[in-house]
Amino acid sequence: MRLFTALRPPADVVAAVALSLGEPGPGLRWSPPADWHVTLAYYGEADPDERAAELGPALAGRPAVEVRLTGPGTFPGVLWLGVAGDGLTRLAEAAGVDQEERPYRAHLTLARYPRERRDAAGPWTRRLAGFSSREWTAREVVLMGSAGTVGPRYRELLTFPLGPAGT
């Protein structure tokens, strides 16, 4: 099972994003709103019990973070919304993001598309250009699993509570 840690946006923030998107158009593989999350660290194929044993002490006593979704962006083949929040990078580092080879960039993936279709996300980046969600307090980190061969299927495996914000 592929594992990662994430923050899950509250239902009203998910609804605000969905409303701003409108009807998803063709040419992109849209992530279902129920799967939307902000990845902190990706671990690849790993044992959930072993990862949980490492995360428990690493996240213990970490403060909750205030976050909000910001305007859109793209990586090759990915349309996303940015994520802003003091302490977010420190939380990702505690979760193990430094194990990855690329720099951490907090984002919420909305859709994927063929990398060679560089212009596929253009209409959506324009539509979401001024988007900004309300700020919310992320009070837990979720260890999530992804399995399956037809698109990712995410499952919450375990949660790690965070302390009061700004502690």
C-alpha cells in the first residue's frame, strides 16, 4: 500500500472549491472532492504500522496550523490549488517530507492531464485565479493509504492529533 500523510480540508472549504470550479470539463481527470487533501509527506510502498510508529513521536506535541487554499497552479500534468499557512512546512518536515527529492510545495490536487497537453489546465487556472478559501485550523494529521490500479483510492488509516495552534 502506498502511504502518505495529509491534512483534510473541512466540508465547507471543499464545497467552496467545488462551487468555484463549476462543472468539471473534459480533457482532465478530476479528483473527486471526497479525495481532496493537502499532502504533507509521501512515503511510497510502506508498512502502515511501521510508519505509524515513526509518526507518533515525530508529530507528538506539534501545534495545529492555520491554513487556507489559495490560487491555482500547475505542475506538468497536474492542476492544483496552493496552500498557505504558518508552520505548514515545519509540520511537513516533521512528517518526513525531507525524504523526498523535490522541494515541498503545499498544494491540493484538483485534476491530472497528459503532460504533453500543456494548455489543458489553462481555462481552469483562469477560472480559479482569484480563489482564496477561508482560513481553517488543521487539528490533525492523517496517515492515508492509496491502493488500486484504476486511479487512486484513498483511505484514512490513522490520525495524529495536533496541539493548540501556535504552541
